[in-house]
Amino acid sequence: MANPTLLASGVAGESVESLLSAIEAGAGGAVSKSIGLKPRRGYPDPTVVPLDSGTINAVGLSNPGAASFSKRLDSLKRSDAPTTIIVSVFGGSPAEFSKVVRTLDGKNFAGYELNLSCPHVEGVGTEVGHDPELVARVVRAVKSATGKPVFAKLSPNTERILEVARAAVDEGVDGITAINTVRAMMIDIETQRPVLSHRTGGLSGSAIRPIALRCVYELSEEFEVPIMGVGGISRGITRFNSCSRVPAPSRWGQRLRGTTDSSGR
């Protein structure tokens, strides 16, 4: 990569054009929105709400499905297309992860990020990523389906993050992404109702930076694999408090000045 800053996985990464635009704007690479086996509409609005200290979201992993996204990746066939795009994928089982990867694998991109940490969709995300044995099986299935590098995106919403990371590393994962959003809720005091349609969601922004740094530190003390640090970085001066690879804002209207987090959307 030209530099160690990446566009983090999020709503800006559903189209290949937006991924390429981020790289053209100065990012060293870009991570797509999480892609599942089948199309998913996600949750009704409101799904993203700004707060004083960041943003809370529960988009619901809306995505076009692996087959449709695979066709979108055809534009990367051209000889001048950058090869530093990483595709984020999710599933509810090792077999489902494997099917997503096999659907996408023939296209021209750098590797995969396994979303094992979305905090607000039942049956995927943290329900997979909090179980070390299941994480091991997912990584094993994906590594058997591709020769591309594979990163495991871990959740801060568990005390077992090192156990989960160990399971992934022992199965040959090429790197770790830390962290996804922090499970959270916000109430509108006027309506006395949650601000999100799904009620709970994931918190991103500056409030979670100390949590992200703690996770990155603990992981880096334990493992030798590369770590992509994600969470709450919004200015260049905070970027260098992180680690070896720093994903840039999924809300990249901030002009790639630093990173927030890959919001599990």
C-alpha cells in the first residue's frame, strides 16, 4: 500500500466506485461494506444518529448479496485498478462464510475481512465472534476456500477477545482488525423512545477510542500478526496512537484525516 491508512468498512463502501474514490483521495486501501450470501434490506430508518461523542447506528447489515456484489467487482478487471481493496464478509455459520468467499473469490481484490463482531444483527456478528470454537471453524472454512489474505474483525463487547483472537490465529488468519462498534443505546428524552428503530446499536466515534486502543494493545502484546486498528480516530494526531494499519473513516466526508471505526453496518 502507498500508506497505512484504509477506508474502514461501512456505508460508504457498498459501491466499488466509492472504494476507488477513497483510494484516489489518498487512502492506502479500502474495506467494503459487509457482504452476505443473500441480499439484505437492513432495518428501517432511523438507522444512524449523531451524538455529542460520536454516532450510534444499527443499519442491519444491508447489502446486495454476494452474487450481485461479485458483478460489481468486475470493474476492477482493468489494468490500472488498485489491488488494495479488501472485501468484508459475514455469515451465520462456517459454511455460509465459505459460500460467500467462493462466490467472490475470482475477482481482483486484495483479501477478506471477516465480520465477526456486528453488535446488532441476530445470528451473525457477535453471536459468531464471541465463540472461540466457532471462530476457529469459520477461519478454517474461509482459509480453505481462498488463497487471499484473511483478517478477522473482533468485537470489544466480550471479555474473551484474546481467546477469540487465539482461535483465529491458530487457524492461520493473516491479521486482526480491532475493533467494531460498542453495543449501545440512546433514548430521546422528548419521545421517551430509543433513537434507533432497532432500539440498540453500535457506538462509534471519539468515545470509543480508549477502548479500541486497549484492545489493540492487548492483542499486540499477545500476537505477532498484523493488526488494523479501528475506532474513534478523527484527526491525524490521533491516528498514530493506533497501530500498524489504520482504517480511515467510513464517514469519509472527513477527507481521510484519520479514522473512526468500521461500524458493523
